[in-house]
Amino acid sequence: MRIHLERRLEARRGHRALVTVLSVVAALLLGAVFLVLTGRSPIAVYTEMFRAAFLSFFGITDSLAVAIPLILTGLAAAVAFRMQLYNIGAEGQLYVGAIFASWAALALTPGMPNPVAIIIVFVFGALGGGLWILAPAIARAWLGTSEIITTLLLNFVALYLMRYLIYGSASFWRDPTSTNFPQGKPIPEEAFLPVITSTRVHLGLAVALLAAVLLWVLFSRTRFGYDVRVVGDSPGAARYAGISVPRTVIIIMLISGALAGLAGAGEVAGIAHTLDPNGLAVNFGYTGIIVAALARSNPFGVVAVAILLGGLQNAGTALQSIPGGGGVPVEVSYMLQGAILLCALAGELFIRYRLRVRRGLPDELVEDDNRSAVAEGTKP
Amino acid sequence: MNDAVWVLTLAAAVSAGTPLVFAAVGEILAERSGVLNLGVEGMMLLGAVTAFLAANASGSVIVGLVAGTLAGGGLALVHAFLSVTMRANQIVSGLALVIFGTGLATFLGSPIEGDPLKPGVTNFRIPGLADIPAIGKILFDQDPLVYVSWVVVALAAFYLTRTRTGLALRACGESPETADAMGLSVARLRYVHVVIGGLLAGAGGAYQILARVPSWSGAGTTAGIGWIALALVVFAAWRPWRALLGAYLFGAALAANFALQAAGVNVIPAEFLSMLPYLLTILVLVVLSASSARRRLGAPAALGVPYAREER
């Protein structure tokens, strides 16, 4: 008897959803192993997490608030994935977006009408994010330098830059009255994002949803979106078709960086109302990669997955602070997010292949079978 | 004896570069088999936290090192399973490994954050050699794991160029179809070397916590050196001895902080000094790819491509 893999001609839609759900279940089981190893009851922890994230009004709204940056960083990763580009630097682009947005809020917006101030803050956030990916984009487009490592390493540079501005110097961003415990200067109220009454859900949600719709339009309804797919699948063919590969690479990477920058602006103007390095460095950028991978780069899928993972992250934070949490650290949510991605990757195989168990068939027959399958064009 | 600042700095560079040596040589072996494993940072971090927990529980550095090494190998096994058996996208799988490894390591490490390491690593002066002026202090008055890393490099270089299995490994990374036709098991070769890569990354992480940083500080314990190790593989053109040299170069950038403080220079803020290794790595990658002739030099031809036998 041998187990044998056969490529499916096409993936079925229902199948995909089922595999995704099973991946989440498998990840929870994997997480349970480590919870038991550290002396906790997985059932109690998971029940508490679910309750904290989704079973109360403020639980739901807090989860949504966490989902806002995740939608944007998820879209940032998804845009690049579409072209087989990997922007692992959304984390740093988010920080720099926050730095730019808080500068604009502090320096430009005092005395301005609220809507104008908000637009300025978001524009500067996008500029900051775009600027932070510019060098990797140029290097990738013209020199072919792998964008994976360059974008990732710039995350550390951005982190140190942000720390320098608040903790390491008396910069424009730092509150001069906070001497013992350095903090960012509060931004003026003119630049605050409106929130849904008494919750943390801010206008950034509308921006994130709008971005998802615009990207969907861009990819499925425009010439440029088509070009992007061609370049991603075959740069050679794209060149032959007269599409400028470096130009497409740079535009896509700039869009990706700008989206991550918007997430940073949203956190500054909607949540912290200052440049707060600790509040920003909570892996929004890295989680965005998981969001995009689980959503298979579909903009609307990104929204759905971001809400799910936002709930998970919110639950992790809540679990740390509530008495019933049993001292479960916030990191439990990062572990589970990673486990979900690993399991989804394994599940991908069952979407692309069919498992066939054969009994006693000679190897040669199996080989022949496959050769003809290849000839019929089942190869991707 | 009072050593000059530059001697102490170079000695620190060797020590700072040692985790990179372990991780980069491991990644070279994995990539030579044709599997790209971007998960180095995750494996190092999991190796570090496991080493810390095991060392403090047992009171022995060696137990810590072994446990950390095994943890890295265990995580690499997941990548091998996903990329070889499940034929997943190796880039996404590697990233998943980083995210899961970081999450798991920080989860396991959160109760011990800031705790001191009980057993310590002490330097071992190699008799005779350690008395050579300057060079003795830089190279031969280090902890034993530094010497172990040289042995690892020598073994890896010998293995790759002078043994039958090493040749098979390279064939597997250059042309898996040919390796398969030669009767080699591509899947087995890839599994074994991805796991060896993980073991070495785990050892690198263990070294970082046992000999470099005083306590567990979450993801900041390795602070991206796993990614620097990946860049180092490209820099070294997939050759172990060059990786050793490169590791000390990057080690010097990591140790620059220490050097400038020792020299009494405080014009440059600490945060900017901390950026140095990352910026240097980016610069090196860009310069390497700028000369197109060098870009592909040494890269295994089948790197990152899943091998499906029935789709030859």
C-alpha cells in the first residue's frame, strides 16, 4: 500500500473554507499541548479567550479596534503577495507612518478643522510608510536585491529610531514635561479620529474597509491589476507584453508601504493620541503577514481574517489583565497565530492535491499514470 | 595585562559573531540541499529560551546547549515537513516558522523575563596560542563554544567538498531530478539537512543566551541576528569558511556599541549604533546584487523549489 498525491485540477470553494476552519482547530490543539506543558487548562484558557474577545459588547468593539491596523497591514502584505513580492517590513513601515503622522498632528494641525486635520494625518502616515519601503523597492526593482531581508531588517532600524525620538533624546515628539518617564507629546484634539461612542473603534475602520474595496477594484477591474498578475507569474512574459517590470514592482511596494503607514497613523490619531513606542510595537506588521496568507491575498478575506486574529490578540491582552486569566501571558496569542499559519500551510496541500491510497500497484504503473496526467496539462 | 581597546573590540566581535557562525553554517547546509529556510530567527529564539530554561533547571551549561540545539532542530523538522512532504511555499513556511517560533519562545519565556542565568560560560585560554600578542587575546582566549564553532565550520566545509554524501547533497540542491535519477533520496537528504540546519540555529540561539546576553528579554534576545545570518549565507556564497569570516565582520558591527563606549565616544546616540548591523547587512546585500555576475554565484540552482517526483 502506498499513499500517493495527485494534483487537483481546481480547488473547490467549500473545500477551502473547510480546510481553513480545520487549520484553526488543529492550531488550537497544538497550542493546547504547550498550555498543558506549562501547567494550564487549555479548555479554561480558550473559553476565557473566546469570552473576552467576542462575548461582550466591549470585547467585540475592542477586537474590532485591534482588527483595524491588522486589516491595513494584512492588505499591505497581500498587495505584495499578489506579485510574489514579500514585504516583511510592514512593522517598521507602521512605526515610521506613526512617526510622520504624529509629527504632522503636532506641527501642522493645531487650529485646523477636524476633517482637514484627519486627512493630513493619514496622508503623512502613508508618506512615512512609503518612504520606509522606498530603498528596498528600488533595490529590488533595479538590482534584484531580495526584498524579504531588506524590508525585515529595516523594522529594527525603525524601532530604534522611534525609541530614540521618545526615550533617547529631547526630540520634537517627546513631551518635555515627562522627565522621569519619557512619553510622547499628546497630539492636539483637532487631529483625533472620531470614535463610535465610548468604544475604541475609530474612523480608521472606514479607511481600512475603503482600502480593501479600492484594492479589490484595482486587482480585478483595472489594467494595472492585470499587469501586476502577469509580472508576478512571469516577468519575462510581462516584459514581452511591454509592461515595465521595475515600475510595477516599485508602485506595488509603495502601495504596500503606504498601507502599513496608514495603520500607524490610525494608531496615533485613533488610539494612543501620541507617539507611543510600546503601544505600537505589538507585532501588527508581522501579524499582517499571517492575515494575508490565511486570506490568500483576497482583500475581503483580509478583512474577515483580521477580525478573527484581532479577536485573538485582544483576548491575549485581556487574559493577561483579568483575574480569571490565570496569569496567561499575552504571548499566547502570538503563539496561536503562528500555529494557525503553520496548520493552514499544511492544509494547503489538501486543497492542491488529492490523497490516493493505492494497494499493491507496481511503481511503473504509478509513474505512467502520472506522466499522462502531466501531458494532459495538470501541471500548474 | 592591559589590552588595547581595538584588541578587546575584535575579541568581542568574535564572540558576537559566533551565534551567526552556527546559524549561517546550518543554513548553508539546508540551502545546499535546495531548501530555503527563512525561519532561522524563530529557531534561534526557541533554542535560546529552551537553553536558558534547561540550563537554569539543571545548573549545567552543557544541558542547556544540548536542549537549545534540539529545540532548533525540532522546529526545523516542521519546516522540512511543510516544504518537503507538503510541498508548501518555502518562503511562507519559513516566515510561519519565525512567527510561531517567536510566539512560542516568548510565551515560554515570559515567566523568566529578566531572571539571571545561574550557570555561566567561562573562557578557556588555549595554552601557548593565547600568549601570542593581540591575536592570542582575540582568538584563543574565548569560551569553548567559539572553538566548537570552528570545528563545525571545518567539518561542514570538509563534508560539502570532500565526502560522498556532501556531493549528493549538492547534487540535490543543484538538480534534484539528477540526484533522483542517481538513486539518491531527495526527500531524505532535504529532511536531514534542514534538521541539521535547525540544530545549528538552535545552538546559535543557545550560545546567544548562554554566553552573550545576561538574561532572557523576549524577542530582543536575538534581535534579528537570525536574519543577519540569512544575509550572511548570500555574502558567503554558500561556503562555510567565508561564512566564518563574514560572521566576524557582522560581529564587529554588533560589538561596535561596546567598542565606542570603551573608547569614551558618546557623540553617536546608542540607538543609532544599534542600527548599524542592520544597515550594514542591507548595504552588503544591495552591493552584492548590484554586480549581477556575483548575484547567482554559488546559489544552489534548485533553491526554494519544491521537488515533486511525479511531476518531473
